[in-house]
Amino acid sequence: MKKTLLALSLLLGLSLHGYSQGSPPIVSFQAQNSNLPTGNRFGSIQAIDANTAWGVAGTPVTSGTTTTFNPTRYVRTADGGTTWTQGLVTTSGLTNYGVANISAVSATTAWASIYPVAAGGSSGIVRTTDGGQTWTRQTTAAFSASGAFTNWVHFFDANNGVCMGDPTAQGTSTVPFFEIYTTSNGGTTWTRLPRTTAITSVTGEYGVVNQFYASGNNIWFLTGYDTGLSNSVKVLRSTDRGLTWTSGGPTPFIEQASGIAFSSATNGLAWQLESLAVTTDGGTTWADRPYSTAFRASDVAAIPGSNIFVCVGTDARVASPTAADIGTSISRDLGATWTTIDNAAQYTAVSFASGTIGYAGGFASTTPTGTVTGAVGKYTGGNILSNRNPELQKALSVYPNPSSNGVFTVQLKAGMKAGASVRVVDVVGRQVVAQQLNATAIATNATTVDLSKEKAGIYMLELRTDAGVAQQKLVVE
């Protein structure tokens, strides 16, 4: 229910909207024109594949010392960022609302979560199947009780999704619990989860707009608390696409946090402005994470198939940042150290679909000639996942390759440790297989990858271990 991002006042106070070269210059994102009206900024962005990305944007409004940000626009590319389209997320009957996030599965199909910005405002889920030109309310995700407030929606694929809102009571009960719905048919029907201990709220507890993260079938969200309660921020987790939930251990943060991101079922980061926390057990326990290099707190995302995190914004260590402090950083060690990979633009949102496919969203600004430009950066640097281990690469072999039935045996290097993983992506960067090596695979130095349900074509297998990465092209006939 908290609508103003904790870092927003810091971002807006900089007046750095747009592009400002750091020193020495480091450029890994190519500036693209989002076609957003000047003054708009991104609230979130989602990279889907080499061609497709979606975002949410709007205009922050400042009144006195208070800044609110209730975006209502979608932004979309279907051609790798060559052109971007934008428009309002709207349909008949929506009033006094903002868009918490958009979850897309293709260039045409996406869902948006709607929250009220004033008394009597709208709350719920809307869907588009024509790239944002029209949106339709999905009424079985009701969010109609007193106090209803939708915080986010996420789809794991075109059919299976989950959405979450602030605690409300149900039926004749007076006990509030988080309003969570799931669907297995693309939102044609949504079903609210029954009350359980894990999702029953305490006094003054609520959800936070767009503060969730999904990795595989796992999904997590943060809760917040009314000022003065001094409660530790809580993390709730589902391992089955939102069907059941457990409550994790408390984070080090009191009442509010800025965000959460996970690179796997176990490894994750949470942050509150400049303070960073880490978990290695899926959110059951959290610990402070000291760091000494440029962590940026506007947004954090994991790069799929890795334990690499990327963050955007200003250097969180700097109390009064200037243009020299904007940028994008990555961490390969769960947030202990951060390396700047771009310092040419100030971004507020970031997302990667792979080690080479990523987008960041920022501010739409006006040039001296009156042209509205910028707001989007497309990643054009090298493969962030490239950390090849020559010995690992030499030992990796796959057979049969090509495969007539799509089933491959992967021969591994002897002596591998637990925690190694295998992922396969198609030619547009879509992940089709992701699996951790079990004890049998490690003991026998072999595992099986099954692409029998995929189309004939070329795929890329990636073996990732603590010692580095190895890759192998696969061909399905």
C-alpha cells in the first residue's frame, strides 16, 4: 500500500534527469527514445527476450516537501528497442488509480496491477492481448473489499499467475489476511487463497507496491508496517507459483524496505536505501551485507542463470550525490563488492533476460532544441555471464549433438561441487531449461538435458559453477 518509493525523493532531488557522462566514461547501455512525454520516469521495466521489453512510467508530482509517484503509462518495444510505443493503461470504469507493475509474457500479452490513489479509486488486474492498445478488467481478482489495495501481479507463463494485495477480511470473518489470488488460465478465473497463518497479517502490516521478486517457480514479497510500530520487515515466500506461502525470518530493516531480488531459490538481496542485507537460504534468515564500492539503490535485479546482481541509480554511500555518482553496477559475490559498468545515465529501473539482453529505464528529458529523448538504455556491453573456465570448458561434452529426439547427455568435469547448475536458452534468449545438478550427477559426472518438447533449432547450454562457466551449442533436429 505504500505508494511512494523510499528512494524517490533522493532521485528527484538530484535534477539529473537524463544523461551525464561520468569520469572516466564507461558506457554499456545505448540510449534509446522511449517516446514518453517529458517529465515521465520509469517505475519498473521487464526484459523478456532479445526483441521484447515492457515498462511502467509516469510523472512524479511534488507538493511542498511531499513527492508522489502514481504511474499510469505502459512502455513497450517489440523490435529490440529500435522503436518504443507508449500509452495509458486504462479501460472502462477505472478511476483514481496508479499502475503498480506490468507482467508480460510476450510482445502482445501482459497484465497490469491497479491500485487506488484516492478514496473510491480502482484496484485490481487488467490484461492486454494487443500490445497495450486495449486493456480488459479481470473481475474475478476482485480486490473489492474495504481496504483493498493491489500491490503486484506476476505471470510465470501465459497461464499461471499470482497477484497480491493488502490484508482484507473475507466472508463473515473479521480477521484480515493478505489478498492473494492465483490463476491457471491466464486470468480468466482467479481464486483467492484461503487464510493461513503465514499470510495472516498483524496490526499495521501491509504490502508494498511492486516489492516482490520471482525466480523460477519461487516468488517472494516484502511487507511493511505503519510508522511507530518498530517491527522488522518480513519476507513471505512461495515455492509453488504462489499456491502456498511461508513466512521467512525478519530482515534487519525496521518498518520499511526499498526492495528485494533473488538470483536463485536460495540467494537473495534486500535493501533499504543504502543498507543491504543478504540471504543464502531462500529468505529464512537475513544478515547485514557490508560493502565498500558503488551499490545503487534505485533498483536491483538478478541476471538469469547466475548469481550476478545488477543495480542502478546513484551511489548509495554518497549523502549528496552529483552527476558523477550516477550509474549501473554489478556484483558477482552477493553484494559484497560492486563494479560500475555504466556511468553515462541515471536509471531508475533495470531488468535482464540473459547476460547479453538487458534494458534500463530512467527519465524522459528535453534537449536544448526541444526534442524529448532518452529514458531507455539497451545493454550493449559484453556477456556479463562470461567467466569461462578453460578446464571446465575442455571437460564439457554433449552427446548426441545434434539430437534427433531432443535428449542430450552432458558429460561433466570430475570433482564438481554441489551448487553447480545447467541452463539452456533458445536463440532469442528465452530460458527453456534450468536445473541444479543433484548428487547423482555430481557423483557420475554426467546429467541429462531434455529438450524433447522444444522446437527443432539451435540452443545454448550453460554450465555454471563456483569455478566459472562453460558453454556448448546444442542442435535439436
